[in-house]
Amino acid sequence: MGSDAKPQWVFTTGNVKATTPSPANNAIGQATSLTLQWSSPDAGATSFDVYFGTDKNAVENGLVTPTNVGTTQLAMSSLLRGVWYYWRVDCKFPGRTAVGDVWGFRVNAYKLNLNTDALSATDDVGAPLAGVTASFDDADVAVFRFTTFNYDQQYDVNVVVPGVWRYGQMAALTSRIP
């Protein structure tokens, strides 16, 4: 007896990895709540595994638990300020998975503005920082003392020197300097 079954052929474009991430790779200044978005160049993807975390190697090697979604986006919230996040999207197809590239972005850090002329310390919106005092030492150098301060946060530090703007980044302040 013969069978009327015909072979089934499946074709792809060959470009099956997720592309065009948003936020873009290496983007900085991102919000603490955002939506990860990407494009899937092959319409045959049935779902997507999104690997997300602060350890690039763990995301790259699939050592974090993925979130499976059926659309090309995933809402994220409660992200920590000043932290780099990494993510990867694997496109799932019947019988195979296209492993994606790792992308990264940095959430806005807290701002710390130190003005050596006015001896002031302000936050993101220009409000004075509590727990910070400033004075000139015997050599007329501005000295900022942090008496109460959240040392477990990430800060971007702007230092204003008379007539000159300087910008730097301070990683986590983890201890007090006497």
C-alpha cells in the first residue's frame, strides 16, 4: 500500500538571529523601567527566550533563567541606577533555536554635582545633598565631607572648578574615608 504523504520542506532566510535591539547595544542613560525590544528577521520564530542579568558571561553562556515570550518585546522594571545590564534573545523555531548576540545598556546613575567655587553639593535636580559639608582647607583646596550618604549606590560625579567643567564617574562608594 502506498502513502499519499508528501515531504515537507521548511526554508528560512538564514538570518535568524534577533536584530536591532532597543535599548541599543552599549546605550547609557536608560530609565529604571523600560521595554526591551528587538526585530526577528525570520517570521518563522514561534517564541523568544530572553536572557537578562548583570553578569555578561552568565547571559552569554545561558546561565541565567530565560523568560519565554511570544512577541518581540519584554517589559523590565525596578532596574538599579548606574548598573550595566546584559541581555540576549534566542529565536525559537520548530526543531531548532537561533542563539542571539549579547547586548548591554547602563541605567542612569545618581548624579552628584560638586561645585568647588560655591562649596556646594547637589543631586540630579540641583537640590542640596543632605549629609555633605564643604570647606576650604589651609591651601584653599575645596574639601567635601560626606557625613551621611548612601555608599551602596552608583554615582556619576560632576566637579565644577571655577571656569572649568570636569566630569568623572565614581563606581559604588562602599566605605567612608575618615
